[in-house]
Amino acid sequence: MRIDIITVVPELLVSPFGHSMMKRAKDRGLLEIHTHNLRDHTPYKQGQVDDYQFGGGAGMVMMPEPLAILLDKLMAERTYEEVIYMTPDGPLFDQRTANMLSLRENMIIICGHYKGIDERIRQHYVTREISIGDYVLSGGELAAAVVVDAVGRLLPGVLNDETSALFDSFQDGLLAPPVYTRPANFRGWEVPEVLLCGDPKKIDDWRYEQSVKRTKERRPGMTE
Ligand code: 6GU
């Protein structure tokens, strides 16, 4: 999978992709991430990429021209399956969307800043908008990192135990059950006995019960 990220703060995207799962995905050639500094593509002086909004009001808007220039350049090099705009007013990101995006060959992700990007870019280039939750971040970069992580870990060969994504919270519409490791007795706090009984059916049943209980308590509405 190839992901091109358009940003005015490329520094924000260095660290999230340099470690652990994302590093493994890149090292194994399963995921290629290209970040593009929008300021390198503006026709305006001094790297200007934003301007005051028509109609007045506080806050700057990202101008259409630098974005269109960079998008045209990328789209002339290959066909992209998605042009995603990260924005708090987009549809909420969830596991279903992550699963779907993990099947794409490539995508462009635009990170907004200030008051966002000129509406005409949304109308004429963007194929999908994503918010990661109902709160406002100062820019789309951290949100893009969340999406890339959630999608990247689903690529075949990224997880060490390939089956483990199948048992993630949300994959079956339920939250994951509690997990325990050694020691069985830590400061007098015991691991549930059923996990030590060696009967896979009993253990599966217990985990399922716990998942349902957790989901009802923490995500009422998700089980209905
Ligand atoms: Cl995608 N961008 C920004 N700036 N804030 C957000 C967001 C995105 N998702 C939630 N808050």
C-alpha cells in the first residue's frame, strides 16, 4: 500500500511511523508513506499556503491553488483510489472504515490546518472525509497518523500473529475481553481460574461472556 500525506507540518508525521508496527510494515515493503510539504508546492511567495476567508471571520483558510498543484502532480503519476480529507466535520472513523481502507492499493490524505481547506477542493478532489472524534485538534496530522496506524496494521504480514487482528475489539462488533499474563498471582491478585483450566471451550465461552458484558457496560447501543 502506498499512502501520500499532504501537510504543512511534515515533522509531526516522522515519529509516529518510525516505530513498532508501522516501522515493521515499512521495513517489510508492505507500506510506503510519502509525506509532502504543501509549502514546497505553492506558487505564492514565502511558502504562503493560507489566506483570510471571504466574508470575514477569524481564522485562515488553506488556499486551493497549492493543494490543486500538488494533487494534480500526484494524480498525474498514478491513479489514486482515495483522496481523503482529515476534518473534524467529517464522518467518524471506525473499524469498518479501517478494514475497507486496508483493501486499497493507495490513497492521498490531506491534513487540514487553521479553519480548514477551501471548500472547492473538497468538492472537486476529495473522495472521502474522516474525523477521528468529536473534539478539535490543531491540525489533521495526528488524526492522519491514527488512520494510517489503524489501516497499516491490518495489511497482511504486518502483525506477527496474523490471526490476532481478527480478535481485536470491534472486529466482531464487541469489545475485547480482559487479558492476563504471568504471574498467576500478583500481590495476591489472582488470574481468573477458568484461564488456567486448560479447557479451550470453557475459555472461549468465558471470553465471549466477558466481551458481551464489557460491551453492554461501556458501549450500550453497540450490542443492539
Ligand atoms: Cl481529522 N482534524 C482535526 N483538526 N481535528 C479533529 C479531527 C481531524 N478529528 C477529530 N478532531
